[in-house]
Amino acid sequence: MTSATHATWRHELGDFLRRRRESIAPAEVGLPPGGRRRTPGLRRDEVAELANMSAVYYERLEQGRGPQPSATMLSSLAQALRLSTDERDHLYRLTGQTAPVAPEPAGYVDPSLFAVLNAAAYTAPGFIADELGTVVAQNALNVALFGEFLTRPGWAGNVVWLWFTSPEWRLTLDPEDQHDQTSRAYVADLRAVAGRRDAEPRAAALVAELRSVSRRFAELWDEHQVSVLHCATKRVVHEQVGRLDLDCTVTLSPLSRQRMLLLHPVPGTPAAERLARLVTSLGLTPAGR
């Protein structure tokens, strides 16, 4: 980091802390509103006390003179200043750090992704999964092609787990000559997710269990490749309508970190017509969760 860059983040951090401090009324944090105040909002010593740090340390941060704060200090400041999720993430970025991933409540489904998933219920099979690959929602066509994921126990509803533990599932999605490419994509993405989640127990548990049951996963994991998830064209064979050639699109949500995977008919193939036949024959209706 150059001295100019170092000075910039110090200045930006100090300005951000000061403006957030001045925007908070004492009553918002349980302090009495009385007393003469030269500026609106909280005093520096009040923020320091709320963040469980010395007033001198906080003053130096706000004046752009302090050391780079630790993740623990940033967490305390975010709570003391009542920062929103976006503001908290910005606070971490100002110091070159990544904010920890906030856990999502059980059963949560990103509403914006879910609206798109259901809008494509008649034309594009799709699902929503959390960062680790556990499916949290499917539309009707996806259930018709691949079965119900949400009721499966343990890791059985996780697409990464299924890929590395079920040869039948791999052959359902990809021709055999594409298996290595898909395996590498899954592992590299899981590496990136595990890095963002640091020591989050669920991520560590999935990696440990995959290593114990799949030698190929363990080999790829040890290569330490990292990349954002991408997927290639899929070839799905359905017993009723035959072969479906489907392009794959992954959409990431910046709000929840969930991702939606939609499969679209490849132009010039009979996939669209065959999906339409499947919809009619099964009497599919707009999907619920």
C-alpha cells in the first residue's frame, strides 16, 4: 500500500466515522438528550464508550491518525454507530477488509430472486441456493426435471454434495467429458465462499465431509483454485420428452448472497418445444416454495 493510498483510507475512514457519529441522536443509543453539545449527534467519548475502546484511540481514528483497526474493532464500531449492513460493509472496505457474512435465518429465500424464479416457471427450470449450494427454492419445471430438493435430509439437498457423491446425478446434468470442468468449477467456487465465511461452522463442515467421502473433491480442494461460480450448457434427458439442451445462467444477489440458477433452451434445438410439452402434460401451475 503506497503512502498516498494509506493517507486516503485514513481520511475516508475518519470522515465516515465523524458523519455517522453526528447523525445519531443520543436518545437512539439510550443516552440522555440533555447537556450542551457543540455539534449534533454523539460526542467522541460517547462513541468510544459504546464501542468499548479508549476515547484517545477513537479520536485518532476519526482524525485520520490512528492505526488500521482490527476486525474486532470494526465490529464494535459498527454496533456503536448503529450502521446498516451496507454501511458496515463500507466501513470494512475502507480499511481493506471484508465484512463477515451475516447468517440468514432458516428458511430464508431472497424475495427478488424468488420473483424471477416464479416468473420463469413455465419456460426455464431453476432453483435458488445459498452460497454453499444448498437449494432453498425451486420452480415447477425444476422439480419436474430433477425432483424435490427441499425435503431432502442433511446435505442431500446440496448440489455440490450431490455432484461429488452421485454418479447418476452427474450423468443427468453433463456428458462425461464435461465432468472435470464442472467439478473444478464447484470446488473453486466453494473455496471462494469458504474464504469469505472464514471459520463459519457450516462451510467448514461441508468441506470436511466432502473430503471424507470424495477423493476427487479432496484432490481438487488441495489444488486451491479460486473462482466465481459459472456453469456451461447442460444436457438433460427426461423420460417423457427426451433430450433437453439448456444454457445455464447464474444470478447472484448482492443483498442475500444467495444465487439463482436458470436453465434456458438452447436456440436451434427442440428444447423449448419439449419443455412446453412437459408443462402441458404435467399440468404445472406457478410454483410456490
